Amino acid sequence: MDSTHAAELTLERSQAAFQNAQKLMPGGVNSPARAFGAVGGSPVFFQSGEGAYLYDLDGNRYTDYIGSWGPMILGHGHPAVVAALEQAISRGTSFGAPTEAESELAERIIEAVASVEKVRLVNSGTEATMSAIRLARGFTGRDTIIKFAGNYHGHVDSLLVAAGSSAATLGVPSSPGVTAGTAQDTLVLEYNDVASLEQTFAEQGDTIAGVIFEPIVGNMGVVRPSEEFCTALRSLTRRHGSLLICDEVMTGFRVAFGGAQQLLGLQPDLTTLGKIVGGGLPVGAYGGRADVMDQVLPAGKVFQAGTLSGNPLATAAGCATLEVLKSDPPYERLERLAARLESGLHKAAESAGVSHTLARVGSMMTLFFHAEPVTNWPLASQCDTKAFARYFWGLLHRGVYMPCSQYEALFVSAAHSEQDIDNTIAAAAEVLSEEGSSAG
């Protein structure tokens, strides 16, 4: 569906499906991000995907810039991934016992990510971050973890915390069901705030087990760390015997084959992975220094287990995806396409007189409805979310499926064409022009 058919979009079957789902599941969804809570209205229900496109229950086609929230870097239904899954499923779906495919995926991760010497496969990004936090505490014998406001690391109890008014504060639960005791060992700082990081380590360095952070943030929109911030993270954790945990669930294999740490020249102690590493299937991984990873049971005493960890289907899809990314790297093409989209969106917003700033790293991007560059959560929280909601729906009705929140990154895939990008820019120009006219 192109922009000339904007008025023809119907979502009757999606709306009916959502009404039924609400009777069966909390909020009608299995993850809150899918519920359109930030933009209003009912979510679209999909039945298939191919390449750069998604198809909903009503037969509408959309150019997809979510890519299952990041994993589909090769597009939907890539032949190599489909073939690997077909072969794997013919052999069995789960054994609860070791397979060589687990070792193959581990080898591929270790080869690609320079800081990872050993790795443990799990079932989700949340499980990876939860396990890395436990390992950091077990390895150091300390309790305190530092995280940053606006960084999301899955629904781990100790990381579902909100910051208070001070620069560094003990975390308080941000969800019912998370106890104060669970959250009390988490400190929340502002992203890119070197001074508060230095002060916190000066005052509490001997209690800090680790620092977990998104090396390129995707969960308050795309935010890049300053060079000074990265340097401080690495130097302070080393000086005080704490572990630096790089959460690359979103950025791993996305912004570069070796992840954000390759782009930024970082050498963390632990790395968490997910999304792309499973080729679109449920999977996660955490890995890092061998001496740290060897503390995990059964080599060490830090407990972590999972019945479906290293599932044959997930490892098959992951191995196939990483093989394509290695043998036929799409990163230069992704950079060109994403730069083309970035330039087009910026020109469209500028021409329409819409206050905005664009942030992009590789094939991750956010159009912020905010005039200033966004470097932390306080700035991100000032965005015009109502304008974003209008932008989202305007694009959806023109056949463009963007993330349904101002605070999520969009993703360009290797399956997108220049024509897809240009059609998206044209649709955005129409929507932003309307926004600019109404604002004026």
C-alpha cells in the first residue's frame, strides 16, 4: 500500500481479533509493547511476513521497520534461515541434552565478539541479563548493581526500578510485585553523566558488583554514549574491581558484526545477547571473560539452568543468520539505506517546520519529536508523544509499520530496497506536512 491509498486501510479483522484476545490474555497481548498503549487505538494483527513486508489479517501490506523489535536483520523468511529450520525440525524439536549445534552457535558468538571467551545460551534477553547480574554478584561477592535511567534490560525484578530526584539513588520498585528488598541493591544514574558515575564509585566503589548499560540505547529511542562516558565506565569498573556488563541484546550483530562494543572500542567483562543471535526465534546468551564465566554451574557455583536452553530450532536459526552476516555482510548496504532514510526524514520534518532531532547508529534510528539532541532520559521524556502518535498512525495508514512508541528504535533490514526507503520518506513527508500545518 503506497501513500496514495492512505484512505483505503481497513483493520476490521485486526480489531475483532484484539477484542477476542482481550478476553483471553491480559490486555490482549503477550508483551506490553504490542498493545499500542503509547499511540492509542487497537494493535494490528499479522498473519505473515516476507522480506521487508508484513501482511495483516485484513490483507494490508506494510513496509516493516520493527523487524520483530530487531531480530529480523535479514528480513522475514530469509531462505537460509528457513532451510536451516526445516532441516532442524526434521530431526526433532528438543532433546534436553547437549547438541553440536549449541557449540557451533557458541563458537560463532565467540569468534564475532572480541570480549567473549566463553558463553552460555539461554532463552531470552531477560534471562541473559538476569543471569549476568547474578554472575557479577557471585564473582565479586558484592551486592550493588548500577543501571541507568532509560536503559531497559528486560523484566528482571532487580532492574525494574525507577530513579528518584538525586543524581544517584537507591532504586525503588517501578512495578507492583517487585519488592523494595529486591530493588534496594540497584543504583540508578543518568546515562552519559560522568560526574555522578565518578562520585558514586568514589563513595561506594567497594560495594559495587557491576555496571550494566546499553552501549547504544534503543529503549528511550536511539541514544549514543559519549566517548568520555565509555572511558569512565571502563576505567572506574576496573579500578574498583567491578564488572562492566554490556547489554547488546538489541545492538549485538545489528550495528556491526561484533556489536556496539566493536564500534565503540569497548572491552566489557560480560556481554548479554539476544534477538539477532537467535535469527528470530526465542533465544538469549551471556558471555565474557573465561575466569568469570567459569563461576557458572557446573564449572563453578553460580546457579543458572534452563530446560530449553540451546534449543535445536533456535540454534539452527541463529547459526544460519550469523553465517549469512559473516559470509555476505549487509552492513555497508544497511548503512546506505539507513542514511538515506535519515536524510529523507530530516528534510521532510524540516520542510514541514516540525521540531525534531534524528538519532541514528547504523541501521537503528529514532525520529525524536524534540528540538534538542537526546542524550539521556530527562531529555527524552520531554518529547511530544502526542505528535509521535499522530505520526505513527499517519504512516500506518500509508502502509508503513513503525515502532508504536516514541521511545523505541526503528530498524532497517537487508531486505529493504531503495524504493521502500523512498516510499517511506514520501509517506512521512505527507504526514509531517499535515503535522506542521496543524501546529502552525
